[in-house]
Amino acid sequence: MLRDYLADPSDQDRLLLTASANAFKGKRQLVWSNGLKARFNLKDLTDEELAKKKEEPADILSIVP
């Protein structure tokens, strides 16, 4: 939807994007399957811990105005 909107903005695409954003706002979009974290020895980190964790910089693929 976003790609369509960026290529040729239309009211229909804008309305679909807005409806989609509103439907997913505040919702969980990623869920770990049972046992996956244990299999890879991962632990839950708080937002603060994640913010302090140093990561390599991300590549910018696109900027949406």
C-alpha cells in the first residue's frame, strides 16, 4: 500500500494507509513462537536496556515525507 501511495498518491491509498495505521496502533505485531527464545538463548530486555545497547548503524532504505 505504501509503495503504491508513494508511486501514485491517491485518496483511496491514503485512506487505506490511515485505516491500517489506526488498526495496528498500539497492537502487538511480532510474537515469539513457543521455545524460540530458549532455543537461541535470548533474554527479554527492557526498552531502556535496548536503547543503551550499541548496535551497528542501520541502512536507510527510504524516507517517507
